Amino acid sequence: MIRVAVFGATGYTGLELVGILARHPAVEIRFLVSGSQAGRSLRAVHPAAPDLPLVGAAEAPLGAVDAVFLCLPHGQSARTAAAALQAGARVIDLSADYRLRDAAEYEAWYQAPHPHPELLSEAVYGLTEACRAYLPEARLVANPGCYPTSILLPLWPLLEAGALTGTVIADSKSGVSGAGRIPKVGTLYAELAENFYPYGIGQTHRHWPEMRQEMNGWSAAAPELVFAPHLLPVTRGMLSTLHLELAAGWDLDRARLTLESRYATEAFVRVLPPGEAASLAHVARTNRCVIGVHAAGPANRLVLTSALDNLVKGASGQAVQNFNVMFGLPETQGLVA
């Protein structure tokens, strides 16, 4: 059995992760960490959760586990990751602390110097389908954000094939659980119910630089990215609509064939049949991402629709997918495809 720990176990992402790990046949959960609920059971915080004790970070025996999952705030996560690596554990970090490879860019976007810039070059950006070859040797994996996962999975095959030019417009919508469990006025029921609004439009959202970084890594001539995230009045789920301009020599059929060929053998990514658009119903409570391919009028225009569960494929499920590959387990183990 592989011994694991989860930091930040009482948040929505942490809770989802504990649920997956609790049913994973190759995992033993050694301890769960909570900064605010230490001394209680996870079930006392979330009635449907496993009945496992919560400890404080100071009590966490990092040397007693093989892997640590971090569902912690930015900044705090980086320090815990460094301590876990020092203790000999491998780390899957679900925060943004190790997603950006440039320390100066991290400081610009997160308004604080990176606590451990020496580890940035080591971290593997954990979009599993794209980074699988690097995971078996990885000590530190930076799990992508939910918005980037929904956008990068459809773009990756097309960017590597040189299919895109111009500007990518990503119009994305997230369930409110993506905002976390800490109360905020904008996520109160009275503010969000029967409402729908954008935020962080253009190149201002913190997920934008990690998407730009990966796009530039896949293509020397990557298109510009305009990102418009929105908050949906639903608990979970994410839907991205991508407006693309195709390079010379490309059309809808060639783009579809490229996506279908790349994802034909993937357990968790499905290209939908012609005429079918991605929806939240395709993916709820699964580790699946579905992609719809659509004509957009002119032959050089294409629209992709992409859906995933923001708490699973967009966070905890992808973290376990990465963990499985890191430890040589079947990639689908413990996950719902």
C-alpha cells in the first residue's frame, strides 16, 4: 500500500480528494491535515465524508508517508511542499505555487516572492495526458487549475500540430465550488442564485499566465489568448467554449481528425460525435473531459466546447491520475471514467 496524506482536507477540493483516495485499492490514508478543524473528525465537518481524524500541520509526520497531496492556499502550499520533499515524500500540489516556472512572474501575479524558487524548474506541470512521460521520475507535480485543464486539453493537439493562428478566445464557466469554501459575498446564495457573471476578463485572471506558458511550450507560434471566466449558479462543473482561427491548410475535418487521433486511446478524454456539444451532464462526478468540435461559419474558423467536473478532472481526480502514473499504478485506478 502507498501511504498518503492530504493537507487542506476540509475544503471542497480536499474533501473530493479524500473520497477518491478512501476507495483507492492501493492507498492507505495515514493522516489528514486541517488548519481550522484539527482534533475533529472529517465526518463531523462533512457528514457524508469518511470518519477520519484531522490533525494540525505541526503534528503531521511527513516522514511517515510516500506521497503528500496539498490542497492549501497559494504561498502556504509552497512551504509545505518543500518540507515534504525534504522528508522524502513525493508531492502533488493542487495550488498554483509551482505551476509557473518563472519566479518573477509568480511574484508579479501573486504579489509575493516565491518561497522556494529553487524548486520551480523541477516541478512537472501535471496535465496528465501531456506530461505522462515525466511523471514516473517526478518528485513534485503542479496540478493544473480547473480552467486551464478545460482549455488546454482541447488546444494541446492542435497547437502541437501547428493548426492555430490569430487569437484564441476562451469563454469559460465554472460552478461555484471552484471559488472554494471560504465565505465571500459574491458566492453567497442570494448573490449567485438566478445570476450569472464574468470576472477577471482578458489577461487579468491568475490562470492566464499558466495557460500562456504551456501554449508557448507546445508551439513556437502559439496564438494570443483572451480568457473570459464566468461564475455559474451551480455547485460543480465547468464548460469552456473556445473560438479558434485555423492556420492555412486546416479545416474542421482535419482538426477533428487530429483531436480524435490524439485522444483515441485516452481513458479520460472523449471527442464527441459531430453535432454534439459538451455539457456538464457529460462529466458530473467523473474524471472525464469531453470535447465538441463545431463549424463556425468561415472555413478557417472553429469552435470547440469542453466540459469537465471542476472538482474531479479539474482538481482532485487529475491529482490522483498523476499520482497513479507517478507510482506505476493503472492510470484509471480509483477514478470514474
